[in-house]
Amino acid sequence: MSQDTHPYIGFEEYSEHVPPSIPLAVQQATSRFVGGRAARVAELPQWEQLRQIGSDIRQHTIENMDVYLTLLEEKVVAAGGHVHWAETAEDARRIVLQIAKENNVKNVVKSKSMATEEIELNHALEAAGIEALETDLGEYIIQLAGTGPSHIIVPAVHLKKEEIAALFSEKLDIDAPTDPIELARIAREVLREKFLNAEMGISGGNFLIAETGTLVMVTNEGNGRMCTTMPDLHVAVVGIDKVVPDWESLTVFLKLLARSATGQKLSTYTQFITGPRRAEGEFGPKEFHLVLLDNGRSKILKDPIGRDVLKCIRCGACANVCPVYKNVGGFAYGSFISGPIGAILSPQMLGTQAARELPYASTLCGACADVCPVKIPIPTILRHLRRRVAEGDAFAIPTISTPIRATANLASLALAQNWIYRLGARLLPIINPFFRKNNWLSNMPYPLNRWTKVRPLPPFGARFRKWWNVRSTKETESPR
Amino acid sequence: MTNPVIENIRRSLGRTDLTPLSLRPAIYEPRHPESVDSEIARFLDEIKKLSGVGQELSPSDIDSSLKTLVAEQNIRKATVWETPHLKQLGITEILNSLGVDLVSPNADKHEVALCDLGITEADYLLAETGTLVLKSSTEKPRAVSLLPRIHLAIVRPEMLRADMHQVFAEAKDGNYLVFITGPSRTADIELTVTLGVHGPKNLHVWMTDT
């Protein structure tokens, strides 16, 4: 979705209507992941060093992104792959549909991908008469249910096994039992047929290695391998921020990712794909297409504080520790990415107009920054974005009215200049008699009435410096 | 050749096509290997923690171990990597003698999908995480470790590497590589761990001496 068309994200309104079952399910998931992560981190004495190196390499990659992407393209093409540049979500959809059309594709199998959620690819494929099936078990369930994900790693965690059984019974026309293992077996059977018969597999990617033009995909179920091994065509849609310089750098991120995400040392399957298959007998696609998605990322690079969001490796650890996320779940963030990282990405990607409430969806407790494997200063960026929302930026008008901003600017000037502050402190008590009632100022004129409407203000005293001086003299004199 | 995305990036970063690449930050030291015996023990222990079955076998035990596996898992159809080492161990002959149907590893995907068992080697092993690293070629097709419900990897101590650094240094120029760390798993329904959702449900690793 582009910046001017994304519907307004009413976080406050959503969060008021969250059914209690959602925080309950989400907290079961997050507490498991938090515990698993802590155990893995404790095993690795060099964890903090790894985080620092990970952060430094991401920073370096962002600052040299044009060079690495240019190298990546050259290497993918040298390996026999095709590279497509998508400036917008619309471009990306058009490119994928064009590839599908040229190859007469009717059935697509998809592995879990945030990038294709971001560009809402499934709708576009369906509108073109192409079946696009999500094959990650959780994604498959929510696709059948027609809802969005409630958690980045376990998207269907809000649904009970009874609800999933009812869904399978209805949609697959079977009599599904309520046992999770049986339900997984049914999904395996249904999807096995789809994998073997689809003409095209669509994936995202966790990393892109510039050094050799390699796509790295991390999955647990094996559906990612199926999507990239069975069909003759593989299309990967990947954000330009996923590029890493080389394989040496990748060792750092592979060590950080699974430990931070699920508390595994490594996810079950990590694939390294460099172009299409070289011989028919080895399996794998005949054609490999890489769609490099910008969709606002290059604009984010312009903001030297906000652009740290592009260091993200999508582990979800920040959401798992976030007191706000744990109580509202993923839906409330109104976008493909939720939790603290969503609160700093969506306003920058979808615009501070549509997503202006998200920087406020935080207590600024800082737990997210403590666990982030690449040390993104999330609270700093949240405050920075609050400022952009309040003062207005290239995407949106200010949310705070002109008189309030003028008052605030005046106050910040006064607080910064000693003499103005002292003058003000002398002058302000003059107004006390006009508003004073029982030793409180209870009814001030606009804009100060925004305060006094809710609670009274103590009268201006201008006694602080005097009091402070007396107090400190007393303290030095008084015996211990 | 330029494109709008690269141009947008350069404009945002204030770079030109002539701005040189800055130096990449240094990477940490890789893990140091312990003795071969302790690395083998660690590797097999990690496989076990991942709900796989890992054991040390002498080549002469393969015959009886395969017999047990075929009987216990009710294996009727199998497919095997056509590598020199597996040929030398006589894997296909043993399976034939046990009455197991053999499917060529390069057969059509629908055929390979009917196999109960896929047998591979590994190109590298990572002890720290219990990981099998497999390359891909006509002799070593990708589907053998993916489609059958049971994956058996017959491996040797010389495949062990202390850390991914060494694996990457040796293997990065190939066109495909997969790390397999345990059997296929999910916890997507009520966080119940379920094995074998799309890939193999059972992972067996036999460490043999040569």
C-alpha cells in the first residue's frame, strides 16, 4: 500500500475492542518465546558481542546499500536468475502477475512472507484468477479463516483447536478432529497435493547475500523448501533492506535470528539459493526471479534517526516482551507488522498520517531495545516519530494546534535561556490574584485551561531558586 | 546501468555512484573445535534434543540397522542418493534384499513423494547445533531429504566442522545449500509441538567410521 492510500490505523479504537481471548493466547505464546530466548542467550557467553557486531554490520549495510544491491543484482544474474526492481507495491504486484501470466500459471504455493503481505499480493493473484495458497500451517489457517496474523511467528495463535477443527470441517468438507497433531496431518495431506501440482512457488527471504547473489530462507515446517523445490518457477519478493554484505556477516545473523525468535539454536531448515537448478535431476526451479521491493524503504533512509528500523531482522523478540503488544495482540497495529517494530515501521512506511497513533502505542519502557538482536533503539525512534507526528513532516500536517505549539516553543526557549526564565518567574506571580481560589489557580484562560479543566494549578511562586539556595546551605551546615 | 530504486537510495543517503564502499566491521572468531570424540558426542546429543535419532554405527552394523528400521517403520518404498560412499556401503542392495521398492532419486516428484524413506549423506555437519548441511546435484537431489516421511542421513566424522564459518568458506560457491536441524516441526496450533508437518517426521542420523 502506498502512503496516500493506506486506511487510517485507529490503534486506540481497535485496542478498546480486543476480545479477552486474544491477550490470553498471545501471552501464552510470548511467555514461551521469552523463556526460550533467555535460555539460548544464557548458553552463549559472547551474546552481547554478537549483538554489537550484528548492529554494526546492519548499520554499515544501510550506509552502503546502493553498492551491495548493485553487487547482488550482478551476482544473481550471473547465477542465471532474473532481478526485478519494484519501486512501489503496485510495481511488485504487476511484476509477479506478469511472470505468472507469461508462464500460464494457475496455482501458486506460498511460503510465509512479510513482503508479500505488505504488497497484498494474494488479492492481486486471486483477482487475476490464480489460486494463491499460504502453506505455513498458521498462515494456511488464517487464510481459511479470512483474518490477519495475531503474532509474527505463530499467526493463528488466537484460534483454539476447536475453532480450527470447525474451520477445516467447513472449508475442506471433512470431519476434522480437535487434536492439533491430527489437524497438522490433515493440512500436510491437503497441501502435499498442492505443492506437487503448483506451477509457481512464491517466497519471501530472510537475507540476501550480495557476495554471491544468494537468497537465504529460514523455516521450520519445510513448506519453504517445498515452495522452492517442487514448482518449476520460483519468485522471491524481498525488501531491499534484507541485503547483507557476505557469508561471513551472515554467520552473525543466523546465530542471532532463531535464538531471538523462537529460542532455537537454528530453525529447522535454512536454505541458501543461488539462482535456478543447474541439472533437472537435482530438483529445484527451472527459473528463479528475485523481486527487490523498495515501497518507501529508500525514503526511510533519509531520516538518520528513523532509518535504524531497517536494521530489523524480523525475529519478533520486541513484541514478545512488549507490555502493550501483550495486551492488545497483533491486529490492533492495523498493518502487516505489529508490536514495537511495527510501531516504528508503519508510520515511516505508510506515512505519519495513516499511522500517527502507533508511535504512542508504547509505554517507552525500553524492554524492546534490551532484547533487539541488532540493537535498534526503538524507544528513541518512537519519541522521534512522536515529534514528527506532533510537529508535522513531509507526509502529514501537525497533530498539535498552532497556539499549543507556539506556547510549547516559547516554553522551550524560556527554559533554555536563563535570563528569560528568571524574568518569567518574576513576572508570572503578577497574574496570581486574578485566578487564585483557595490557594489554587483553578480556571486559567486558553491554552492553560487544558490543564486547569482537569486539575488545579498551584500559584506561581518564583521561590524555587531562593528555596534551593537556603536548602543547600542548611544541608551543608546540618550535622550528620 | 541505473534504476530508480538505486537512485532513490543514493539520493536519501547523499551518495553518488563514485562513493566508495566503507570497510565492513570485523566479524568475531569462529568456535574452536574440541576433540573429534567430543564433537561426535555433542553432535549426536543435539540431534537427540531435536527429537531426532542419532547413533554411532560401524559399517558392518548397517545391514541389521536398516532391517530394524524397515520393519519398525513399515517401509515399503525408498529413494537413495547415488553417491560413491552409499554405493560402497551397498545400501540399495540391502534394501532390495529386505523387499523395499526403490525409486530413482531423480524420478518424477510424484514418484519420490510416495517414498517412505529417503537416504542421504551430508556434506558437512555442525556439532554445536546438530545440523546436517547438504549440497545439491544430480547425484544428491534435494527432494530425497524432503519428500519421504523418514529421512536417514549416513554420515562420517570427517564431515564435522566447528562452526558455520568453515562450511560457508568451503561451500558458498555452489548453487544450493540446506541446513537441516532436526525433523520438520510446527507449533502453530495452540503451541503444541507437532513433527513432520511438511518435511520428514522422523530424522535418523547414523555416524559411521570408515
